[in-house]
Amino acid sequence: MYVAFAATNMTIYQVNNRRGHKFIPSVALFGFCMARITTLVLRIAWATHQTNIRLSIAANIFVNAGILVVYVLNLIFAQRILRAKQPRLGWSTALRVIYRALYVGVAAALIMVITAVTLSVYSLDAYTLQACRDVQLASGTYLLVVTTLPVFVLAAAYLLPRSPAEESFGAGSVNSKALIVLVVSCLCILNSGFRSGTAWMPPRPSNDPAWYHGKAPFYVFNFAVEIIILCILTPLRIDKRFHIPNGSKEPGHYSGGRVGSSDGSQVPEQYTGDRIGSTDGSVREVTAEKESRPNDTSSTLV
């Protein structure tokens, strides 16, 4: 399954790239699938060489690292929906800083997990082992919080008063995009919640494992959930739904134009047929002829 999804996502990216339709998340999903292929290969090798500590460390690191790609992608998709429905909030400097801090936090959590896993394998010191456990608990809890954030971002996009400068992007309705992000968020929460919840449980002896220590729960809450996520993101063509014009940096860019320049003057919009808000909060019709955009698609999605 992972091999098929890796090939599919790379093919989609290559075809789109030749058409000038650049969509980096397709490459990210390809990388996620390749990481999972590596994970399963390492686990198979570890099963046949159970005394090899290096294989054990590598397998555990890849198990924890791969899914982070999906966590970050879901955050990005939620941000695009917020920017389309609430441009003033979505493009604010404060939100950009928060998002960058979240990305740094995800990278730091991954580094801490790698360090803790490695130290816990090679150390017998009780203090070091407890410190490694604390680091893993903190990292797991942080990642669980990260998986819930797209839900709150969507809530802000829909519950705040409707913006007169609301835009659209990609193919399909904004509601269908929001539903995809919401479903994927629930699956990510299930995945991360299982990891975090089992980590917080008191340690048990190896001869008396709990139900969540079994192979079936491990594969269901990890790899099966990930396959479902890939079955949602790839066939539903996120490369069309969540595509935005290259270089989008401010309100109006999703629609192919700009609402106001940096000095406060108005710049003519290139994309027409939409109702775009002006700087004084009023709404005006754009009547110039519609120009072609990089994210235009020949098909219409629901």
C-alpha cells in the first residue's frame, strides 16, 4: 500500500510540475510513504535480528518520525482555509509567528524523541531513564496538542463573522476542503492519542503486558490509520483542492490579485468575477476580464 501511494503521489507531482502546477505537499506525502516503507523494512530486519540494538533504535525512531509529515500538512491546509475565509486573521503577522513556532516545536520534539530513545537503550542509570521517559512524555503530549490545532483553526474560520474579503482557492468548495481537514485531524488525534495515552500509562512487566502492548493495537492505531489518511488525501486530489498561486503572501493573492498595496493604494485585481473587499471594508464587484491562473483545473470537484 505504501509503495503504491508513494508511486501515485510522485507521479501526480511530476505530471503537475510539467504543467506548471507546483504542489509540494505531494512530494511530502511521497516522502512520508518512503519513510514508512523504510520503517517496515527495519521492523522486519529487527524481527529476524532481535539482538541488534541499532536496528531496534532505528525502527523505533522511524515509527515516531514518519507521521509528523501528515501533522504538518494538515496544519498547512487548515491555515489555507483560514486565510481564504478570514484573510485579515489568516495573514496576520501574529499567526505567522505562531505557525513558525509550531514547526520549530515539532522539529524539537522529534530531536528529543530520537535522543531519548537512544539514551534509554544504552543507559542503565535510573535517573537517566526517568529523564528519557519525561522527555518522551512531553514530546508526545506536545504532538497530541499539535494534531488538535487544525480543528480550532477551522472553528475560527467558520465561527468568526464572515469577512467581506473572503476568497476561494483550488478546485472544489471550501466546505469540502474543511471536511477533509477535519476528518484527517480526527484520525491524527486518534493516532497521536494512542501513542501519548499508552506512554502515560504506568510501566508494566514484560510477562504481564496490557492490551495496548499487543501487535494488533500497534498496527491498527499506527499503520492502518495512516493508510486511511492516505486513502483520503490521495484519491480526493488534494493537489487540486488545496493548490494556491505561487508566491501568495497577502490577502487577495489566493484569487490571483491583491487587495491594496503596501502603501495603502489600490492595485487592480487580475482575477475577476469575485466580490473583493476594499480597504474601507466595503464590497465592490470586479469587472475586468478574468485571466488564467496557475491553479485553474479542467475538472470541477464537489
